Amino acid sequence: MRVLSISSSKFILRLCSFFMVLGLIVVGAMFAADAVDDDVNDIKSLWQDIYATKPNSVDIVFLGSSHANSTFDPRVFDDMTGKVSFNLGSSNQTPKTSYYIFKEFLKEQHPRILVQEVYWDVLTDKVDTTAVNSQQLLYMHPGANWLGIFINAFSGKERETFIIKGLNPFYRLKGIAVRHFCSMPAMAEGVQPSVQYQGRGYRPYLITADGSRKGEVIKRLNGFTGYSSEQLHYLQKTIDLAKSRGMKVILVMAPIMPEVFDALTCYNNVEQVTTQIARNNNVDYIDFNRRIQNKEIFLPNGYFGDEHHVNEKGAKIVSAYVAEYINSNLKSRKL
């Protein structure tokens, strides 16, 4: 019995040692992944800026997809309105995700104005949000809003993928390494990035579109089969939340390249739904595609970074237009 007892003790000791070493390896991999994180889509930088912003200092907040974070330049709004602004937009951000990001932001901030971007392509059931939602959860502080995204914005398959891959430091390190080696030829040639994070959520395109993907983009956008009732529900929840906090809400349809817009067959449906949402909520709505079409604003192809996002030059024009709109309404006390 004594021999068996000693043998069992040695086994337990070895087992404990194994798991201790394994734990140290995993923790080391987690620290390594954070240390060399290449910040895909600049979501890490976004959350760092969110949590570093002085409480109760933001007056204007922008919310939405890449059409928000590449279009609304906080510096233009700050200069023109005298207010402090912050852009919460991110790639493929759907209203389901926006709602919880907005709630997290409102823990420390009490803005007066919400500019909600309403690009229709992310208000469908067809948006693949696995990668970007996983990135949000990697950098968002744990809590009710973190759980909100995990439970409500993820499908069952996406939750499984996040647990197996998103939280796996070895998988993250592999992805970082692959992206690094794939980018080495461009870095060696001195190729400039197509987008660049510039603080407070703003991530403009630095390039000018050549229009070579017009046909591809037109085909994809015309494949629109209708809005997701669930995404519309979360858009409504966001509007209700903003209004409950005494905020003025402005819905904005960011511009796409005019030649692409002119070829769309789905836009009447898009316009009808968005206009009705604005009317039902008694909020303002700025449709830049119609304003370009009606020659109220001039945005030629050279002001686009790709076929459906403005570049940095275009962002300054659009930002100045919305900032002036806010100023006009502030003077008339509508905001």
C-alpha cells in the first residue's frame, strides 16, 4: 500500500507540474499575442481610445459600419462646431453590435448628438461579422455589453468559432504571422497602406479608387433582398436609447461612387425604408446619394477610396456638410 501511495503521489505531482507548465505556456502565448498584435481593422486602437477618453467630454458621437469610421472626421467636426466628437464606427458593424458598443460608450460619456450611419448592406442577414465581432470582444472590457455581443450578435456557430479560435492565443499568433509575411513584399516596396487609423475611431482611405471594381460592387449591392427585421429592431433600440438620454439623432446615408449609385435597382426600397424610420422616430435624415444626384454636393470619383467609400478628401467634404448642418440646427435650437 505504501508503494502504491508513493506512486500515486508522484503521478499527481507530475500531473500538476504538466498543467502548471502548460498554463505558463498558454499565458506566455497570450502575452505574446497581445505584444505583437497587428490590430486588424484598428479595433484595438478604437477601444484604447474609447477607454482613454476623459469622461463626459464627448458631445457628438458617430455610429455605424466602415461607412461611418471612414467618413466622419472628428477633427473637422471639432473645428467647425466647437464640440468634441468621437467615431465608434468599425468594419461590418451591424446594428446588433452597434447597440452594445454604444451602451458601453455611454457608461462614461453623455453626448448630445448621435449621427447614426445607415448603410443598407449591413442591415441584412448576409453580413459575415465573425471576425470583426471577435475583435470587438478581444478589446472590449468584460461585462454586460460584452455578453450582449457574444449572446445576441453572434450565431451559435460564431460563438463556437470565437471560443475555439478567437480566444486561442496560438491561433492568433498564427494569424499575425501569416499577415506579417503576406505584407512583407508590399512593405519592402514602400507601398503605403490604403487606410490609416488617425485617432478617435477615424480611419480614412488614403487612396483614390480607379473604378475597376464597379461591376462587382454593383452586382453585390443589387443582390440586396431586403432588410433583416432583427437588425432593424436593434437600430430602433439604438435610436430609443439615444432619445432616452436626451440626444438628438441624425440618420446619415454615406455616399457611394455616383456611377455605382446610378446603376442600382434596389435603392428605391432602401430609401423608402430609411425615410420611414426617420419619419416614425421624428429624426433628421441626410441621404448623400440623393444630394449628390441632385447636385447639392459635389463628390466626383476622385473623392472615393473605393467604389463605395469616400477617401480622406471626400470625408472632409461630407464631414463639413454634416457639421454645418449641425451648426445650422444649433442656431435654430433644433439640436
